[in-house]
Amino acid sequence: MDLLYANDRHGEYPESWYAATAEPLARLPALAGETRADVCVVGAGYTGLSAALHLAEAGLDVVLLEAQRVGFGASGRNGGQLGSGQRADQVKLEKMVGTAPARVLWDLAEDAKRLVKDLIALHGIDCDLRPGVAWTASSDGDVADLHAYARHLAERYDYHAIETHGRESWRAICPSPDYAGGIVDMDAGHLHPLRLALGLARAAERAGVRIHEGSHVRKVLPGTTARVETDGGAVRADQVILAANGYLGGLEPGVAARVMPINNFIVATEPLGARTAEVLTRDIAVADARFVVNYFRLSADGRLLFGGGESYGYRFPRDIRATVSKPMLKVFPSLRDVRLDYAWGGTLGITMTRMPYLARPAPGVLSASGYSGHGLGTAIHAGKLMADAVRGEASGFDTLSAVPARTFPGGAGLRSPLLALAMSWYALRDRLGL
């Protein structure tokens, strides 16, 4: 099954609130015939756009190939949360790689967050960037763990941007009966993800990147001069960057063995007006401590954007609204009468460790993917790290590529069923409060 086309209309953005409130680029021409470039980038999401932009700004000739539209995939559909740190928290990283390497990974993640903010400011990207991302929990024990983690970051990493909240002060921010407290990271942020992707694309075009939409890459042939083939043409390039994440398919089996595509879903309610106070009294984004994470925030026009729900096949559920409304109403039961104006799904890539997977799968080929739900900052930063590596400055890329990356068990045929079994078990644990 080709996930580029399994759940979406060819060449069209999903019917999301993001697509309804963004100004798309004029449709860009598909690649026709053969062309030459210094670097060919595959995939026009955050990773590919960032790589192409940074390479072009350094003076290289770049061709960027996108099978659908710029920002079509997870980059234009996600929860819009720009978080701190890596997807795996620092305590886990200290156990995984050691204290000193964990510190380096924290610093790289801080670079990622700063890079996104700097790019938005430098290129004047109108994407509603706002400060504040919270993590919340439903049990006193999980709240205590979040507070302990905030102390850990302050003591070990000199990070003091986090507020801690118990039940009473958290309810003043988020009156959901489902939560018992949490933490708020005021140096993290939230934004309109599709507008960010389109802004990066406009900046890349101004820098000289040749972007081709509707150009599905069918084959990558590495070599001294690589050849990247689409249905309508080919690019000969000195270097190739793979930036397709959950949509990589069979282009690179070694990467696909370590990065699994899964689906996630979001709804947008009707504008809530004065009822926004039933959701949040501060303009922050929120994610909870469940294994199957719920995440939400208010849009600029006062809608609740809520992500959640479980689906373990590659097809989107027939009724996304019903899938997401179940966890949404558990968190906000007072919204039972509220209309859901938009509902959409997206495909992302996850890894076994929940750390991004950066690799050199062949001579002259670099790949970054597997952001595991933490891709807004990490993907944009990974694109820059690959651009740096192409130019011979590979320290950041090599640091992340050295993080252990396990293959998913079961091979291509059993990966999805085994993941479904594991996710169902963790979802059951969430329901039972274990």
C-alpha cells in the first residue's frame, strides 16, 4: 500500500482547518525530463524544505521533489507544538547513551527550538507562533513525575522555563475533570504548522531552490553522480537527501526497517466564543502523559484543536470525528453539544527508541526521519544538519546518527500487526490508569 495515496486525494491538501486557513503556493510544475543539480532533496515537508533552504543559501544548486504538495504530509497536519528536548526525555536518554551524550542531545534540541523561532523571524513567516506548551497527567503519581522532571531539568540542565502546577492551579488553567496537575514550558511554543511549511517553501524558492510538486520519486540510484527518477523525469546530483519520513515507502529498505509509519487524527470544533474558558484560560498548547497521547490547543479563531484516538491500520478510519470525539469528550465532557467542523488524519514516522533516525544509507545519500510525534523542531533542525553535512560540517548529524536505532521486529509483513498489538495493550493501560 502506498501511503502517499491511500488516504488522500491526489495533489490536494486534506480538508483540515489548517488548509482552510492557509494561503497555498501556486501549484508548482512536475519534473519533466532530466536535469542536473548539486543536491536532490526528496520530500517537501519540514525536513526537506529546511535542507533545501540551507543548502541554497550556502550557494548550492538544489532540486526539491515532492510527490503531492508542499507541506502535504505530517508537516502540514500536526498538532503545531514546538517542544523542548528530544522526544525521549532526558532521564531516558541518560540511561540510553550516558550523561554527557544526553547533555549534547539536549543542547541539539535547544538549537532546534531556537532555529525554528529564528527562521520564522528572519523570513517573516505568519504562522501564529505563541509561547507555552504544557504536559498534564490524570494521576497524582504522574503529576509528581512531571514535577520531578522539571526539577531534573533545572538542576542538571539549567533549564528554568517550566512552571509546576498542582490540581488547583492547573484547573484554573484547564478546567478538565480528567487532569490532576502538570507543568508548563514557557520557552516551548505552538503555531500553525501548514503556514510554517508554506513560509519555508517561499523562502526556499527565493533562495533559488527548484521545487517540483506532483513528482513521485520511484527510484534512487546512488553513485558518484546519483540518479533520482520520477514518473516524468530524473535528477542527476552529487548528493541526495531523503526527507520523506512516514511516506518513504520502499525507497530505502534499511531506513524503513527502523522507521514505521503510523496515523494520527485531529478535529477542530466550531468557534467556541466565551466557551473557550471550558478548555483553556491561557493561550498554551497541552499534551497529556498517556502512552496514547491526547494533545490540544485553541486556534486563533477560538476553536478547540484536539488530537487523539487510536487506529493501527494504514487506512484512516471511516469516521475520524467519532474516533477523536471519544477521547475529546473524556477530557472535556461539557463539549458534548459542540459541532466538529473539521476532521483529518496524517501519517508520521516512529522509531523503537522514539529518537529520530539519521543515517547515511548509501554513499552520497543522507536520510532523516522517525521524529515520533516531536517533529516540528526536530525535523527542521535535521534538515539543517543534513545540509551542514553535505557541506562537510557533519558533527551534529553524526551525533544524532550515533544514537542506537533498533529495527522493528517481525519484518515488513509482521511489523504493523505487532505494533497494533503493543499499542492496544498500552491503550488498555491508559484506560485502566495503570
